[in-house]
Amino acid sequence: MPSNDQLKTDITATADDLGVPVPDLDGQSNAQMTEILKNLKEAKAEAEAKAEAEAEAKRPEFYVAEGRAVTSKRGILSDGAEIRVADLSGGKPALTALLKIGAVAKG
């Protein structure tokens, strides 16, 4: 079981990451602080999942896949960048080919 000092440090860091006030830890037992940290970590995981879902919802119709780059008329587009048919000299067939090889994803 982590020490009280370690728990206080972890609770403070997690609360700061969430942007919530740090709970009063004076007089709290190790078990109580462990429960507080567990609840904060659950809230942090939920917030991260929500942010990820929102980011996916905002994705354009076609975008460059993660870890990939595509050379286009607008220059080199890196992962996450929107790509349109007009950006490719090959037009729609080129976009279809990029989708097949996984360089472009559909949002």
C-alpha cells in the first residue's frame, strides 16, 4: 500500500489534471485517501473518454490516418489533417486508393 505522502502527491496531481479543487486530506486515513484517489482516477478516465469521443465526433469526412502523411496539392498533410478530393491530383480514384491502403480514414 502506498504511503500517505505518496497518496497526497498522487491526489494533488490527479485533482490538478482534472481542474478540480484538491480535497482536504488532513486527518484522512490511508484507506480513505486510497478511495479518494480511486474516485479521482475514475473521473479522470471518464473525462478523457469524453474528450476522445468529442474529438472523434469533430473529425472531417476524410482525414489522414494516425502515423501517416499524404502529399497533396496543399503540401504534405500529416495525421489528423482533413483531406478532400480537390487536394489530390488523381481525384476521387486517388482518395479511394488511399482509403484502401489505410493512409486516409473516413470520419
